Amino acid sequence: MPTATADAALHVRRLAVQRMYGRSFGLDVEGLDPGVNVIAGPNGSGKTTLARAVTVLLWPEAHGWGRPLVEGTFRLGGEPWRVDVEGSRVQYQKDGVPASPPSMPPPGHRGRYHMSLRDLLAATEDSERALADAILQEAQGGYDVPGAAGALGFGEYAKGKLKETREVEEARGRVEAARSLHRDLERKERSLRRLRRERDEARAAARRRDALEQALAVVRAEQERQEAERAFNAFPEGMQALQGDEADRLDRLRADREAAVEKREEATAQRTEAEARIAESRLPADGLPDGTLDTLRTALQEWDEARTALEQAERERARAAKTEAAEWERLSGDDKEAAAQIDGPAVDAVQSLAESRLEVQGRKAALRALERRFGEADPETSPEQLRRGVEQLAEWLREPASASDGKGRGRVLRYVVLAGAGTVVVGGAVLGLGGAPLGWVVAGAGAVVAVAAYFATRSTGVATETRRPDLEHRFERLDLPTPSTWSVDAVHAHLDSLLQDWTDARLEAAKAQEWARHADEADAIEDRQAELGEREGELADRLHVDSGLGAHSLLWFVQRLGAWQEAWTEGMGAEEKMREAERQAETWREKVEALVEPYGDDHVEDISDGQAALEQLREDQQALEAAHADRKNAQQRLDQATEQVERIDDEIAQLFDRLGLDDESDETVAEWCAQFDEYEAAEEALNRAERSVELERERLKEREGFEESMLGATAEELERRKEEAARQAERVDDLSDRISRIQQQVEDAKTDHDLEEALAEHQSARQALRRRGRRDLRRVVGQALADVVHERTRNQDLPAVFARADELFRHITSDRYRLDLDRAESTFRVVTDAGRGLALQELSGGTKVQLLLAVRMAFVETQEQGIQPPLVLDEALANSDDGKAAAMIEAVRTIAAEGRQVVYLTAQSDEVAKWRRQLDETDTALAVHTLSGADGESVAAGGTRETGGLRPGRPASPALPPPEERSHEALARHLDVPVWTPRNEVAALHLWYLTDDADRLCRAVEAAYRRWGQLAGLAERDALSLIDLDPSTYRRLEALARAVEHWAAAWRVGRGTPVGRAALEATDAVSDTFIDDVTALAERVGGEAARILDGLRNGAVKRFRSDKVDELEAYFRAEGHLTSEAERPPEAWWRRALEAVSEDLEAGRVRRDEVEAVLRRICDRAPTLKDGSPTETKDGST
């Protein structure tokens, strides 16, 4: 679909006009939107100049407006462009870099992007032919050859008597009348009664003379008809079925038959040769049994694998024998059978025993070392007592003896305590690293004392009363050695001593605790050692070795014994594999020999013989299959050739049967075809003669002097009677003149110049007739030339244009209409969603506007090969009613929604409000720019929001009731749902019948989708989301519509469709010669097929052959115009509806009661269908 895309659409963003038409301008429009741009301004503000500037910007080489100075920017393919036009000099920039000009549409098409819809609106007011011509003109690119011919005064020659000719004849008559009048003036009185009687008799004779003349024309026409009939009857009767190309067709069929016979003989020879190859093959005719080659190939592979397994087993046996000898030599034994029977323990168990023995020995040695180190540790003084003494002395040192020396002594005390605590931390760390967990506890306690001492000795304050005596007394109660004196130095020294004693006491306590924790483990180690000794003895007895061997010796013995037993077992297994491999190899050799023996290879010694036999059998099988394929292909060609010969023979026989000739009548067919043109000419001459007879008879009967005796009279009698009447009628004019002279004697006397005036008028009329002749000659010649040009250009690009126009038209009208193009005739019609064709004059003015704009845009898009320029509309809504304006805005909105930029120019202030009002609730961007001042000196974006009376371009949504009052029955009244009968197309069925969901129905109606045909068209375009309809719901509605369609089809059984001209033109049974007469007959009998056939058989249309009547009857029956079936009862209608949706009923997409409800609604609203309600018929029919 050729829609504007991001890469192809060209969007002008800024346009500045400095000079146009040789004078300066100040037009500058910025911020143009990619959607719809409305540029408003009074007359003379520069709107048309802006439109022409767009043309200059895009086609700078193809304008005729002097040396313009125009600059502008646009976006193309997402990239910014700039164009500067100064006279003939043009500069392009792309992304700020000089660039070549983009590939625009041809300059000759630039006018298609700048249109005034005023012209399109005017076209909708003309006749249907004028509107159709306008649409075809748009589809052909705007080249209106017929319009140009009309503007030049060209046309066809006027048929019938011209006005000028009549005026000449009338003038001549007036001259004769004047002369007669002058002659009559010479006579005075006559007997008026005699004159009038004679005049009446003369007039009657004149009428009789004219009738007799017409009777002679009838006789002459009848003679011509008889001559034509004799000429036509001179041809053979069988030529009535002749089409004229039978001779050529017969020659082609004869040549094709000879070629087919030759192919048949060639295929027979090829089949014989293939059968000989099959017979010569040493294989059965059907080839090897299925799977023989695969079985043989598998047997050879198995044989080869058995041989490989034998070789592998021999290598394994040699390797195992070598390993077994080496291991046996290490064991130094002499009874291999007995050694092989020993059920030795698992190596892991023996290894675990050895490791346990080593672990117990190591742990026992570690406990002995621990006992030597920690076994006799016992602190003399409790570590807790020493800790309290250290705290008492530290507190004593913190207490100042007086306020003056407290600070200095506190600092010294801090260092002393920190040093002692550090010693404790170091001692505990040494114990911890030695494996005693208590050492780390001692180190942690020392760290705590250090931190406490640091923060405690930092405290300062005002001097208070000392607490040292009390602390001295409390220390002495701890039963610890006291300082030599209670001086600071002595206390410091004693504190250091106590800290060392406390560290030593803590260390000794930790050692004692650690040994106490491991003392019980020593006893367990002894028990474990005894247990391991017992297990070693048991293992030695089991292995029949010296019980004095240690665990590691036993481990070595078990490992060697296991290695020897494994090698021994491998050797025995290898020998068994060798025997099994030899047996398998022989078995498969015999299998291969048995497979190839039936085909000549009866002795297979080794595998190479088998492989050679396999290759030979494969080659034989392939050769046999190729022979079978060749035979099959030859048979197929033989069958095809035979079938072709039979088909050609049938066609030749049918050709002779149709012509009523015997076989081998080729010469007769050739003679008939040579006479075919003469035959057709004779037939046409006979038809013309018959029509001429009928026409002359009708003219005779219309004559006033007609008498029945004239129809049967001979030419001689008619000629005699005519001469008599002519002699009597010759007096009419003379008698009339005489009577008029007497009656108008006074008046005639006053008109002395009548003859002169009549002669002058006669001369003037003759001159006018000569001028008309010369003018008509120019018209006819010019029209002939215009017809040639128009015929050669009218059909260019029509199919592609109409395909796109149809798509746009359907989109704009919500799928209510589509275009139907007749490619052969290059004509079209509008088809509604119900399938009914509409003449252009039946369309509303708004729909005509939409159609014209769709065709115009379709031509533009079809001709575009890449870039899609903006569309400029100049004064499009001027003087148009709201309906047409809304339709045009809706059509433009549709075009803009597909990506094309639209620029609309207007001088009407209310049009801006119309655009705003209609595009407000859409997703189409709208930008309004206002021009003010002479020549548009300023441009402003935006604008006021005015309210104008405007109806939307799509059908107005009906006034729907509030949501709470939207019952299904209420909607039927509000929507004015029409009655639907089975004579209608299902596409015309209102959606109210198909669904009782009020909300869904209202959404569809508000979007202008009322009938099933519209909804189906929307689904065809994959656009159900426009009315928020999910696919599952659409499938349910589709099933219900299908049920209605089949229900209606069952209703129509036995009710043939009326026959019209279109139906008669669709069959070959009625030729162009008889189409008018048969159509007239159909109109007289109301389109009833049976009465048409009766009329044809009774001669209502002369010379219509009986075989064509039979053919027409078959056509009527095939097309449903004539049926022998009886009308079906309502039960059958209901069954047909259920059968149509049986799969949907089984799948659960639709329910039986829903089908009943839809049909009941149809019957309830159509009084003639009351008896067909499913409620009244289903009980007895399902």
C-alpha cells in the first residue's frame, strides 16, 4: 500500500519568501507541523504566494514567477534539509553539508499537489456523466482531453434536422404562401361551400396518397426481405452453429493428434527397452527384498566388529599375562590356583588399619611430650588473689597523697600498670601459640587490665582527701607479701613483682588445666592400640601369613595379591572374549554368505569377499530401480499421449457433431468457414430487411389515410391507386389559397410587402445554413482528433490508481463504500457494504467529494516512486455546505494520518473553527498559522478557538440514550434499525440483530459501523481495534452472520431470482442481435424466467432458435432464476442455519440460543416471516 512513510514523506518546517513576481515580500512561516497546517489570512495576505513558494522550494527549475528569492527547511528520511533559491541558482544542504537535490516527483506532476477543492465541489453539482469524467480525469493525472475538446467547441455532428434547415424550409414556405396569396387576390368570390368540400376531398386524397406511398415502401421492403431470405437460405443449415474458426481449429487438432501418436510410439519403445533390462537383471523382477542391503551391510559391520573384538581380546590377554607374571614374582608363591581362591580384604580396609596404627602411635608420642611439659604444673598462690592485689596496689598508686603531686604520680602509675599488663599479654600469647587455649584467656585479661589502667589513670580533678591508708589495710588482708614501705617507688616495685607472680600463676594454672584435659585421652590411646593389634592378628590369619607382620607389611601384601588376582582375572576374561569373538565372527560370516548366496556369490572366505558382494548387489539394485523408473516414466508418457489422442478425437467428434457433419468432413468445414463472412453478411441483411419491413408497416399504420386493404394489395394496384389519389390531391393548395383569399381579403390587402419579406427571410436563412455547415465541419474534424488522443491516454495506470483509490475511499468512509473497476471498459461503480452498486448520481455531495479526493491522491501516490511532497489545499471549503466541508476535512485527516503533510490556505475565519472542531478528538496533529497585514508581513502560530456549526465527515452518530438506559430494545428505537428480509444481502444486516451487548453495539455505531458488511470490511483490513472488538467476539458474530446467510438461502429455495438485462448479457445464449428484444420481453413479464422461456418458444422474438432457448433455460436453472424445487418449510430453514454453524457450536464459539435469538429478532421485525421464527419451528426439526 503506497502510504507516506518516515523515510519517504517530506515535511516542510520553515518557508521564507523574500521576493516573488519581481517584488519584495516579507513572508516567513516557521513551525509547520508534519500533520495538518491551517494558514489563515485575509485576501492579499500572501497565502497563494506561500503555496507557490512551496512549489518553488521543491521544483525550483520548473516555475514561471520571475526570479524568486525563497529559502526553506524540510525533513526527509529523518534528516534536516535546507534549500536556498535565488532566481536560477539553487543550493541544497543536508545536515549542514552541501548536497545534491533529492529525487522529487516529475515537475509535470507538481500541479497535482496544489489543488482547489472548490473545483472538485463544483464537479459534484454536475450530472453523473460529468462527475464520472472528472473522476477519470483525476485518475489519468488531470489530462481532460474531452474537456479541452469541449472548450474548443468540438463535438459530433448533430443528428436529425437542424434549426437552420427548418428555418430555410419555413422561409421557403412563407414565400410560396405569399405568392399563393397574391394569386388568390385575383379571384374574388367563389362558392366557399364548394371550395371547402373540394378541399376536404383533396386533403383526404393527399392523405391517401401518402399512405399509398408508404404502402409501396412496405412492398419494396418485403421484396428486399424475400431476396435476403433467399440468399440466407442458400447456405447450408449447419452453418447456423458455425463460429468461423472451425477449420483452423480442426487443422490444429489434426496436427496435435499426429504429434501425440508419435509420442505414444516413442513411449512404447522406451517402455519395451526398460522391460528388457528388468528381465536381464540377475535380481528378482521386484528387486531385492526390503532391507536386504541394510541387513547385509549390518552383517558385514558386525563381522568386522567381531574381528576387531578378537584382536582386542588377544592384546588384552598378552598384557594381562605379562602383568600377572610380574606380580606373581613379587609374591614368591608357588600355588597360583590357591592364591586365586584367596578372598582378601579390601585394600581400603587394610590401608585404613595401617593409617589408624600410625595415628595412634603419633598421638601417644604427643601425649608423652605434653605430660613432660605440663604434667607437674601447680601454682603456689591463687591467680585470683594475685589479681586483686594488683588492683589494690594500682588503685593506691592512683590516689594522690596531696593535690599538688596527684597529677604527676597518676601519669607514672599509668605507665607502670600498662607495662605490667603488656607482660601478661605477651605471656598469654606464648602459651596460646604453644597449644594451650588458656594462654589466650590470660592474654585477653592482660589486655583488659591495660585498657582499664589507661583510662583510669587519665582522670583528673580537684584534690580530695586521700584513700591510701584504707587501701593499704585492704591489701594486707589479702595474705600477700606487702611492699617494703608504702612509698610510691616501693609500691611500684612491688606491683611489678606481683604482676610477674600473677602472670606466672596464670601460666601454671593454664598448664595444669591443659594436662587435666588430656589425661583421660592417654588411657583411651592404650585401649585403641590393643584393639588395632587384635585386628592385625585376625588379618594375618585370614591371609595365611606370619602374624608378626605389621599393618604396613600387610597393606603391601594385600595390594600385591589384589594386583595379581586382577591380572589373573583379566587374562581369563580375555581368553573368554577371544572365544566369543571367534564364534561371533563365524556366525556373521555365515550370515553374509547366506544373504549373497541366492544372487550368485555362494562362497565368502573373508570380509573383503562380503564387501565386494555388497557393492555388486547395490549396483545391480540401482540398475534395476533405474530400469523400473524408466519403465514407469515411459508408461506415464504413454498414458498421457494416449489420453491426449483420445481427448483430441473427442474434440474433433464434438466439432463435427455440433456442425451436424460426419467424421472426416474436413473439406466441408473448410468450405463453410470460407463462406462464413458471406453467411454473416446474409444473416445481417435478412435481419435488417425484417426490421425494415416491421418499421415500414408501423409507419403505414400511423398514416392518417391508412386502409387495411393496402396491406394485401400488389405493387401495381398500389401504384394505380396512388396516381389517382395524387391527381385528386393536387388541388389542395389551390383550394386552400382561394378560401384564404376570400376570408382574409381585407387583411391581405393591408400586407402589401409579405412576399418581399418572405424572400428576404429565405435568403437570410440560407446564408445561416451555409455558416452552420462550415462550423459543423470544424466540430466534427476536431472531435475526431480529440477522440484519438483520448483513446490512447485514457487507460494509463488506471488499475493501480483505482486499487489505491479503493483503499483510501474505504478508509475514509468507514468501509461503507468501495470502488469496483471494470478493467476491460475502464469504468467503475460505487458498491456499498451491502454489495449494492450505486450510480454516481445516487451519492451524496460529501461522498462525491471524498471519492474525488481519494482518486486524486491515489494517482499522486501511484506515480510517486520515492519522495512524497506535501499536499496544498487552497480555499478548499469556500462556499461549501457543512456536509461537504466535513467530508473533505475527514478525507484530508485520513491522508494526513498516513504521514503526508497537508497545508490548508483559507481567508475564512470560521473555517479554522471547523478544522479545530473536527480534529480535536483525533490523533491528527493540527497547527494554525495566521497571516496579517499586506502581503503577509507577519505570521503567528496558534489562533483562537471558535465554534462553528459542523457535522463530522463520517456519518453522524445517533443520539444514544444514557448508559443506564441502553437496553437492547431501546437501542432498536434510537438506532432506527431497518427491517431485513432474506431477499437482502447479509452484508446489509444491522449489527443490532447479531448482538445484544448494548455497550459493544454503541461503540460500533459511534464509530459509524452499523451493518455487518462494514464490520466484515473492517476485519478484512485487520482494523477491529478501531471499535475495540477482540477477534474471538468477531468470530462469534461471523458465525451468527453465517447462520443468517444460510437460513436466508434456505428460504430462497424455490423462489427464483428475477431476470434483468445484466443476467441476459452474462450468457452466450442471447447474442447481441437479440439482447434488446429479449430484454424487452423480460420487462413485459416482470422478469419471470418461466414466462420468458414460454414467450421465446411461442415466437415472441422472431428467429430465436429453439436450441438457444434450451441453453437459456439451462442457464436460468444454473443461476437460480428458474428452479424446479418446491419452497422449503420453515423447519428446513432452521436446520440449514444450525448446519452452517455446527463446528462453531461444537467449539463453543456460539450457542444454539444465540442463533435462535438472532433469527427471532429478524422474524419479529419482518411481518412476512412470522411463521419462520425458530421458536415455532425448531421443536419439530432438530
